[in-house]
Amino acid sequence: MRFASITVPALCVSLVACGGSGASQANNSQANISDAARTGTAAQPATVQNASAPVDLRAVMHERHEGMETIGKSNKAIKREFDGGSPDLATIRGSAAKIADLSQKASLWFPAGTGPELGKTGAKPDIWQNPQDFAAKLHNFQVAAKAFSAATGGNDVNAIKSKFADLGGTCKACHDKYRSEMHH
């Protein structure tokens, strides 16, 4: 196992986004949520052993945090472009591609043991208590990120804005349930 956010998007920007494509990604995120975490067992060690090598859970939490920060900054850049007089589609395309890429990686950002029991995180324990719902929300985000990125390949700003709103809706759906406010 490797660990490697108009109105609705505005809400997502303030919440920061989550993270590709396909049901297999959602299934991967669900697979990373162990039975132990689902039952709310005691705190996990900072390193766990998997089939091939030890996994540094703090490193996974750091990667998740950095990935979410990058997704949030990309969403803010897109919103700035849409809020301006004439959006720079190159900026929007680059940011959309970054979000789509990170959305795929997000399936690996939530293994068991990387919740509040390990350290400071915006990830609520509910992620591991409701793994099927969380995996479905992550999958919806991944599909919307891919569709938004694909829409930026055209020049129809209204179509791009529509897909950005769809993306923002998936961010909000997940963050409303599974993200705590983080104060840096």
C-alpha cells in the first residue's frame, strides 16, 4: 500500500477541497479505513507495518494536509479568475489539472490511524466510523474534479463555471460531515 472549491465553489474554497476518477479510487479509500478504526479502538501507533514496508502515519497526515492546502489554493485561484473581468483560462486549466491529480491521490490520504487520535487534523473520526459514506463522497469529488478538468479543455466559460459549481458541491458535501475547522 503506497501513500503518496459563483456561490457553491466559494463555500468550497472557504472549506478547502477533498481529492481522480473511477469507482476504484473510492474503493481504495474505503480499503484504507480498517476495521479497527471503524470500531473506534484505542490510539494507533505512529508507524504501522503493511505487507511491504512500515508506513509512517504522520507522513501520511502531512501529505494529506499539504494536498488539501494545495487543492484549496487552486480553488481560490480559479475563483479569483471567475470573479475578475476576463478569466485567464490557462490559470484555470492549470489549477483544474492540479485538483484532478490530487483528487486521485486522496484515496490514499485516509488510512486507519491518521485521525485525531494521532495528532492535529481537520479529519473527523466520522471518516473511519462511516467508511462507505466517506468513500462515496470522495468518489463524487474525484468524478467532479475529472469532469471540471475536462471542461476546462474548451473555451465555454459558462460550461466551465457550471462544472466548477458541481465540484464545489462535492467539496461541501464532504466537509460538512467529515472536516473540523482548522486554525493554523
